[in-house]
Amino acid sequence: MFDKLRKKFTDIFTSENNENINDRANLNNESDEQKIIRRDHIDQQIEETLLESDVSFDSTQMIIESLKNSMGKLKKRVDYKFIENELKKTIKGEITKNNGGSINILNANKKPYVILFLGINGTGKTTTIAKMAYFLKERGKSVVIAASDTFRAGAIDQISILGKEINVEVIKHDFKSDPASVAYDAIDHARARSIDYVLVDSAGRMQTNKNLLDEMKKIKKVAKPDLTVLVLDAMIGHDVIEQANTFLKEINFDGIILTKLDTDARGGSIISISAEIKKPILFIGVGQKMEDLMPFDPDWYLNKIFSSK
Ligand SMILES: Nc1nc2c(ncn2[C@@H]2O[C@H](COP(=O)(O)OP(=O)(O)O)[C@@H](O)[C@H]2O)c(=O)[nH]1
Ligand SMILES: [Mg+2]
């Protein structure tokens, strides 16, 4: 996970070579001019690293600018440890500015608490719903799932099988039936049995498919979710920003779940999303097993991408 980004940061900040440069420069009383040139070179290395790691161009510029600002008059400070710490602070600022990692899904203020999952096909919605149901059950909560992806033949079977696996009831209607009424039934079912959470699946063939967008809007209107989450696939790289913006514009959502980070070596999508989409990352998917869903923790991420403490 994030191996390439970690390796590049390690190369810049903790390679023996760079540490030797530090020592040599200090010994030789490097001139201010030399320091500024060297500092520019380090900034450039950081910029290239971010761009190569799926951090979008705009986010990269934002980070480099903010790094330069926070260093201010310290342009001449060229020790790698110091710059690494400043970069860490800058990235932490970005990934926490939308309250990423701070919403506690377990603190539901309503019963049932309805969560609607949106996202285009293949991003991992259905799997994530099963993982979320498992997460909640493990913490003593009761859950029911609404099989509101009635668009794809296999979708109802898929969620039913996952439901059996984790012992969570799945409310379903027939293939092609009205997804909003499935959600409605599931909420009714939860109310009657005092169930804590309703997780609503949805279809999402293409982000540009007008009918499906209308269908999602209708589910949202009927289910009146307490929380709407957009599921994004980290593997698609820069496209996550465009996808998120389309959903923001068309339906709106409260937070993001980023999936498939276990297969993501580049590692920068968390930074881009945080920098450019003003919604928190709530959870991350880190594998295909039921326990592979983690509340997003900014410090965990920083520890993954920087090798020194
Ligand atoms: N490696 C990995 N695969 C995942 C993750 N989340 C989902 N998947 C896989 O992504 C594929 C599509 O998932 P699915 O839930 O059917 O997507 P949906 O079309 O959005 O409902 C499946 O093969 C899942 O096992 C994850 O966090 N890591
Ligand atoms: Mg699905």
C-alpha cells in the first residue's frame, strides 16, 4: 500500500546521500545563494513525487505553495528533516481540513440511521456495504441492508450472499423493481424491529447516465438518508476528482469512502480528494475481506507514506 510514494519520500528525506549533503554543506559553510538553489531543488523533487503519485496538479501546487509559505523566511533552511516535518504538517493540514477521519458513524443520533451509498459501477459499493454492516455488527449494532441496486441482474444475488455470510438481513424486491420502494421497505422493516442502521445500496452504471442519476435522486428523496456516502475507487487515479464533482453537482453527498487502497501503490489519491473535494473521507477499503474497512485516520496515512517518525 502506497509503496511508491513512501519510497520516493524516503529517497528524498532520509537517503544517506542527502544526509551527507547536509553534513557537508554545514561543514563547508554553504553560502545563502547555494542554500536557496538547493532548497529549490528539494521543492522540485517533492513536486515531482506528488505528481507521480496521483496527486492532481492543482493539489500539488497548493501543497508546494503552502510549504513555501509556511517556511517563509526560512527558505535558507535546507536540512531534510526540517523540510520533511513541514511537508508532513502541510499534508496533514490538507487531509484534516474537511474533518477527514473525525465523523464517528457509531454516534448515530437517530434510529434507524439510514446510510445511502452512491457511486459508479465497480467502485466497490456493494462490498463496502457488507463490510460496513460487518463493522457495525462487530460493535454491537443491528443492521439491515436494502438491495436497491435492482438494475443489474446479479446485484441482488451478490448482496444476498454477502448478507448471509455476515448474518445480516437483506430486504429485496425483484430485478428491475423500483429501488426507492426497496429502500422504503427496508426502513419500515428497521423501524418495526428497532434496528439501528439501514444501509441502502444503489445502481450506478455510469456517472453520466441520466436515468440512473434520476433514480439515485429518487432513492435519496424517498429514503431521506441521514448520511449519503460516495464510494470512490482509488485505482482510477485522477478521475476520482471528476467523479466526485459530478455527484456533488447532481445529488450531493456528505462523505467519501475510498476503496481498493490495498492495491494502490501510488498513494496520493487521499491527498487530492481532501484538497479538492470539500467533503470528509470517512472510511477506506483496504482489501476484499469483510474486516478490510477502516475508519480513515490521517495519522495512520502519514505514517504509511513517511518512513521516519
Ligand atoms: N482489493 C480490493 N478490492 C475491493 C475493495 N472494495 C471492493 N473491491 C472489489 O471490487 C469489485 C467490485 O465491487 P462491488 O462491490 O461489486 O462494486 P459495485 O459495483 O460498486 O457495487 C469486487 O471484486 C470487490 O471485491 C477493496 O477495498 N480492495
Ligand atoms: Mg453493486
